[in-house]
Amino acid sequence: MSTPEDLFGDALRARVDHTEQPRTPLTEVVSTAHRIRRRRRIGTAAVSAVVLAVLATPFVLTAGDGPDSAPAPAEPAPSVPPADVRLADVALGAPPSLAWLDGSDYVAADGTRTTLPFDAVTRATPYAGGFLVTAFDDNQVTLLDSQLREVSQRCYAGSGFAVSDDGLRTAYPTSRCDRSEPTLHVGATSGDGDEWTAPMPLADAGPVGFLGDRVVVSSFNQGPPAVVGPDGSVTTLDALGIATDVDEPRGLVAGRLAGDPSSEQMVPTGAVLDASTGTARWSMPGWSLQSFSPDGSLVLGARADAGGTSWAVFDSETGEQRHEFATPTGFGAFRVAWEDDEHLLMVIVQDRTEAIVRTTLDGAIERASDTAPYDEDGGQDRRFGIAPHDFP
Amino acid sequence: MHTTQRAGPETGGMSRSQARDAEFTAYLAARQPSLLRTAYLLTGDRHQAEDVLQTALAKLYLSWDKVRDRAAVDGYARRILVNETTSLWRRPWKRREHATDRVPEGAPHHDAYDDGTGDALWQVVQTLPRRARAVVVLRYYEQLTEAETAEVLGITVGTVKSQTSRALATLRERTPAELDPREEER
């Protein structure tokens, strides 16, 4: 009698074992290897679906001084990012003052640690008194209760959790395991209150932020983003191709302007949209807009190029550029979040080392975590994250 | 494949890089077909499997000199392969291809008992979450132990067990009752 395990094995072998496959010659493998090696040397890191451009004011490193000791104003400098800055040599400052992920530990803003029962947590956020969690290499979102026992586990095809400005509500996506029927869920972060659900109009979509009792959802594969209400109402934001963040009080949505970038240049145009009118308030070619500052007055933009990543901070309502700095050559930024209105936290990978780095808006840095090894080829998951967001 | 001799000037007069390339070429000849079959089972798509395998082999080539234990090369190669498959899914700017049931060229072999059972099971495999699918492929196609599977995927044995259990539960839920061996006991 065949066991289910036998049946699995037989089905898989029947699918592939009797077929002839073309073989890749060594020359093609070596050619691909050379391309990978060149890419690693350049140290490009994408923080969103962005490529490329120009360099800006160089990075100001104040080893031994925290960002709270006002750094000297950056002087006009050559348009080359600092080189030979080793992550381990950057001074260690205070830990993050917002929630972050240290491996499988969820570290709350007050420093309280909760070890989640998963290997390689990629996202985690408090929900209904427990946690919502996703793990590396697994397209399921798990709800844990206050005792960290599994309440439910559901497939999802999108990404991201979104938390309302007041912290009271959290949104997350699910779908069927074949990625059909994408569904938005909104419930109480603390556990008081019911959860409402609504179909999402986009495949592979996730929540980006709240607009009152409605949620902005966006997908990297399909657009435009949309605003979904608890009654299932859907309003598309046609001026945008992707939405990345929402400033709830001002009703602004940051993202990328609709229309594919040129396939040759791959240069996006960041834009801030007024959700009440559906029109772009302003746009900025070449920049990918990431997120609003906690008070909503600023929005962070990024450009990736061969030397590293350039960052700029714009007035969220006018688009006026307020700050600009570059990360050192070889620093790959895998996640960035506002710690407060004057500091950013970034998950940085350099060669085979990662750490969380804190930077001022003028580019003065310190580490906010110890360094940890990271081996892309060995498949080691990145250790650090900034909750509730995900690794890109 | 198992070799214990590292490339070096003492290897038949070849340069170190020539010896390394010769050794890697021999590894390709011996293991590439099997790795491609595994890549296909992980991705469900012939072309994606070829892309993923090419990148995985290139990364293995870059790391070849660092792999001291040649007996561990297969495990290392599988790990890179699984990670490349995951990277395929995590690239937001590439339009994701839904897994298809297109088979590699050449008709799949059907045993006499296969009255569509194989296709039904393959459909189940394709809808599994990525990690569960990788566990199923490594455990039941590659025939790795739970510990070996855990090592390749960088997860605990406990997670391998739980993923296997869920996959089998999904199999029972979604396949005809005739496939459930418990039915045969009635």
C-alpha cells in the first residue's frame, strides 16, 4: 500500500525523471558568475523597484559622536561617496527607539523582547493582543495569541502590514494559496474590536497605510493602487503606479507616478498624491519616494546608483528638497524607516555583514545594533528588520 | 560526486584555475541534470528552472574554492538553488509567473497505476507555500532526511516536520479519496 509520502515521491519522479535536459556549458556558467561578481562589487542595493542615477552631497561620518550631538554642517564636497567605511567601525549608539526585529525576536520600542516561534522572521506586528508574523521562504501569515500559540495561518500573495497613525488598527493581506481571492483584513492592534475584511482589487497587493477607516493597498505587479473601505468600496488612485506610504492627517499618498519608466533608463518618477482629489501634488523624476516622517511634514526619497544610494528629504506638501546625503560605497540599504522626524534607521548590508544604522538627515551615522554575519549565498536570512515592515 | 583533492599545481601540470575549472566541469556533467530537475520541481516552470539553475551554478562556481568538503557540495548547491528560487518570487519588479503544469520536453512517464493521480498530486505540490514545496521536493524527490533537509533550508528539524505534516494534510484534503491510504483500510 502506498503511503502519501510514496505518492508524493512517485508523482515528482514521474514529472521529471524521464526527460532529457540541455546542459549549460562551463563558459556560460563562468560568464554569469562574472556578472554576479561585478554586481557585488558595485554594491548596489535596491530599496524598492528603483534603479539608478546621480550622486549627491557625500555622507558625513562622525565616528564617536552620536547624531544627537549636532554634526558639523556638511561642506561642499566632491560628488563621490565616502569609501572604505567599514560597518563594524561605525560607532555604536543607542538601540532603535521603534519596534525592530532581531532574528526571531520582536523588540518593542521600549526594548521588551518577545521570541517568536519561527525561524527567520521577516515581518511581525502586534495584533489582537498577539502577533501577526511572516517568515522567510514561506508565503503564509500566522496569527499568534498573547501566549504565542498559533491561532490561524493563512496564505498571502502580497506584502506588508500597515498600522494606523493612532496605532489602534492594523491591516494585513491574505489570499488563497494559489494567490487568488486577495483579501484585506483590518482589526484592532490590541484585540478590542472586530476584524473587517474586504476583497482587494489587485493581485499580490498589500496595505500601505490608512486614510480614515479606509486602507490604501498597492501591488508591485499590478496597478494602480486603490483605497478600500470596510463596505468593500474601491477607489483607484490612477495617478500612481505604486503607493509606498500614506500620511493620514494630510491625506497624502507617496509613491511612483503612473506609467512605466523607460525600459532603457528605468528611472522612475516619485510623486505625492492628494487622496481627496486623486491628483499628484508634486512629482520628482529620478527619485523613489519611500515614506513620510512621523509628523508627515517630510518624505524620504532614494536613488540607487553604481556607487551606492543617494537619499533626499522633501517637503511633503511642496516637494522642496530639504536635505540630501549619500551612503558610503558598499553600504546596501535593505530597509529604511523614520525613527523620529530627524533620524532614519536603515538595515545595512556590507559584504557579509549587516547592522541597523541610524542617520541624521544630513548623513551623520552611528550603528543602532551590533553587526551580524550575513551570507547571501549560504542562504542565511537577514537578521535585522524594522517592524512591522518587510525585507524587500 | 566526491573528490578530496583540491586543485593545485600538483594536479597534472594544470594551473590552479584550470584544475578548478576541470573539477567544476566534471561536477556539472555529473550533477547538472539532477539539479535542473530539482529546480523544475521547485519552480514549476521549465524556463524559470533553467534561469534559476544557471544563477545557482554561477554562485557555486564563485564559491568553489571555499567549499572544502567536496562531499558537501551537493547540499551547498541545493541550498543556493532553493534561495535562488525564493529570490525569483521576491523580486517585485519582475512580473511573477504563475506556476504552470507545463512539463519538460518529453512525455512524463506514467506508471500503469497512474490514472491522473500523478497530475492531481503535481497540482497539489504547485499550490503549496514555497517553504512547504521545498520541503516536499527535498524530502520526497531528493530523498533527503529531515536533518539534511533542515540543513539545506536553514531551518529547524521541527519546522521540517511541521511543514511536511501540513503538506500531507493538504494532499489528503485536495486529492481524490482513492489516494488516501486510509480509505483502503475500510
